[in-house]
Amino acid sequence: LSAAKDLAKKEGIVCGISSGTNVAAAIKLAKKLVDENFASPGFSIEQLCRDVNISHPHLLRLFKAEYNTTLVKYIIARRIELARELLKTTDLSVSSVAFSCGFSDELHFMKTFKKATGYSALEYRKAQM
């Protein structure tokens, strides 16, 4: 995420509400940064807010208005999408899949995956064979 400011400058986006910005462009940049970094160990919404220079509550409101889903739900959906792919195409352990998808805790991953898919990670893997 450290290259976010450079990316914003490259794309001609001046981020931040206080600077009279193109808010839609800033939100699109935020989504792009999520798509590129959601699985990174250091990824956080707080850092994302700093990178696009928008406060946390305001970014959450703007993201939901633009994409009709919350930022947290979007991040979880991307992580689950990657987890499904890894469970189908690799022999990685469930723990490795969890950490590869940006989850910092295997138990949280297992609960989130089951809630999203209706299957445990191992049941999902077996069903894909």
C-alpha cells in the first residue's frame, strides 16, 4: 500500500475530502488497492484510509454508496473467493490457505468460510474433487 500515493498521482487523482477531491476516483482507487492487497499480511482498512486520505467512517459510507456493499463484506468476499480457488487447486493446509488469503487467525477463517459457503474448508475441498 505504500505505493498508493504514487499510483494516485500517476492516475491524476488527488485524494482526500479536505482537498476538494474527485471522491468517486478516490473510492475507485480504494477498491483497486483492496483488490491488489486484500491478502497481504499488513493490509488494514486503517492503512487504506491513510493511503486515499479519507477518514475511516467516510470511506465506509462512500464505498457502500458506490458499490452497494460494505467494505468489510467486500474484503471478506475477496478472501473467500481466493480461499475457494486455493482449496480447489492446491494441497495447502487449511491454515496455509487462511494465511494466504489475509486471515490472521485460522479459527476466524474457518468460521467465516463456513458462514459464506455452508461448508467447512475441508468439506469444500472434498466436494471439489
